[in-house]
Amino acid sequence: MATLDDLRRTADALPGSEERATTGGAAWFVRGRLYAWECHPWPSIPADVREIIAAELVVGVKVADPVEALALREMAPEVFLGTTTSWGEPKVAFRMAGIDNDHLAELVTEAWRVQAPKYLRREFDDLDL
């Protein structure tokens, strides 16, 4: 089971990433663009999803397109939640208890890639060589 500390370790390794405290919890940005966040049970979230978010740690991440979000939800509907709010689409929310560290790192890194400018993506790719 992955934790917020695991998410922090992944995000800290990404160029230009910064963590900020928000009303809903922790959130991660790259060059001012949100890419991952701790979900909060806002009243605007559908009741069934809001109950899950109120009971356990749920994280949201940006994805490249709605098809990717749908594929993740269909692949593991017990982990990836249905629609939370309409803002910030495309995105996907998931139960941290259902994610292992490797999958979390992949989701966070890909979310960062969606939001990061090209020069930061190149910098990160150069680190991987």
C-alpha cells in the first residue's frame, strides 16, 4: 500500500515539482500547474465517491486524455474511482490502499509529464539515461 510519503518521494525527484498545502490537503504542482492532489470530500462530489474519500486516502492525478482515465477505471474499478468533479478534466482519482509503490510512481510521473513544460520533461529524460 502506497502512502503520501511515497508520493512525496516520487514528486521530489521530478524537476520543478513543488508541494503546497491546500484547503483539501496536499497538492503537487509543476510550474504552477496542478498534477497530483490529495482528494477531499467536497459537497460537489457525488455522494458514493464522497463517502469513499471521507473514509480513506484518495489521490487524484492528471492524465493525458479521457480515454486513459476510462481505461484505468475499467482496469481496476475497485481502485480507480468514478467521476469526482468536472473541473480539471482529464483526471483520475484512486484509492491509495489499492496502489503499490511502483504503480504510484508511474501515475505521478505521467501526471507530471502531462503538466510539465518540454524543457523540464527533457531535463527529466536526461536524468534517466
